[in-house]
Amino acid sequence: FRGCSGGSTPSIAPSRLLTADQLGYTPALTTEPPLGGKQTASTFVLDQPRCVFNDYGNADIWLVVALDGATSSFNNTDRPGSPEIAFQRFPDPARAYMTLNATLANYPCPKPAGDITVLRVGSETSCAQDDTRPTCNGPLPGPGPYRVKFLALEGSVPVAETFWSDAIRLTEAKSPNTISTTGSGHSAGMIAITTILSILFAVLLAGLVAMLIFWSSDSCSGSSTFSKPESVSVRRYNTHHVYDQPAARL
């Protein structure tokens, strides 16, 4: 049957030969309850891949972040930090990038008690514009959605990888034009308190103005108050009138 082969064997692209073991693990957003800010406008938090790469002790474990529609075009043979997958070129023209490299020692199994076993994607701001740090874990440029997977490399050879995560969408800041200004966002109690405080403030302000007017008028009339008793007292104690009385009797 070998002699019956009618055509030449199709060539296989070298990159297709470098297949990695598919591991039965799917990255996901953390479910640890004490942690806040699992998704922000530029970051999200994943569970660490504990007990996933135990058979690959010599490998470097990378996190691959890709646009939702770019997972099928990601090439495992791209070297971390190469221009094609540099963070500073994401999301255009680079459709994916690699970051947060670690070794198996960083993901001990089983998890030690009390360890925080999460990864915050997008937390580094200092290297976001630094072309010398192409594997920067920089802030994500938009709400997404994104997908991630973990990839183990020995040198530049991919040896194991996880599944891609579900689509991850970040929190979007509301536009001021979309914020409702109707009373639906305020309780009746809050409106009543605001009204009472406004009235009290107006009364206080009116009292201060009246007090200032009173002080001003009182200070202006003080000089006449002291001048009038002084002139009356001089007339009341007229010594010339006292000495004239005996002369009148004589």
C-alpha cells in the first residue's frame, strides 16, 4: 500500500511541531471572599495555578493575555518579550502578550495555610510605557473582553499549557451623561435632611447679618449718649445759683 501513494507528503510547518501538553485546567477569576476589587477598570484577579504544572519543574510558567477574538491566532512559539507580543504594542498591533513569568517554586503544592494564592493582572504602572520591559504586567487598555491561559516554556519550547479562560470583561466607568439626576437615586429622608439643613443655614446667616447691623448702629450712637449727660450735669451743679440764695433772703 505504500507504493500506491499518489502524491508527495505535505510539509508541516515547524511551529506546528512544537505542540505543548494540554492540561485539564481553566484559569478563572478568584473566588476568595476576603479579596476586594476582583475586577476594576484596568485590572482583574486570577487564582494561581497551584498543583497544575507539577511535572514541569524546569519550565518557566507564563501568563498569556489575549483579546477575546485573538486566542486562535496566538502562536506558542513566539518568544516572551518579542515585538510581536510586547505589552506596549497591545492591543494593536499585538493581539496578545505574555507576562507574570514564574517557576514551579512560586506555585507550591499543596497551598500553605494562610497564603494569598492570587495574581492581579494589570497592576504595574511604572513599566507601561517602558519599551525595555515588553513583558510588563501593565494596566489593561480597555474593558475587554479578554481571555488568559498559562503556558510553560523550557527555554523557548512550549511544553504544557492550560485551556483558555472564559471571557473576562472589566468594569467600565459611567459617563456623566448617563448618571440619573432624578429623585430615584435619593431617599425621601435624605431630601428632608438636606432641606432642614438649608433652612437652618439660612436662619443662621440672617442672625449673623442682624447682629452685625446691631453692633454697627450701637457703636455709632455711643458718642451722643455720653455727651448728653455731661452737659446736663454741668447745669445741675451750678455753683453761682447756690451762692445767690442768701443774698436774696437779705
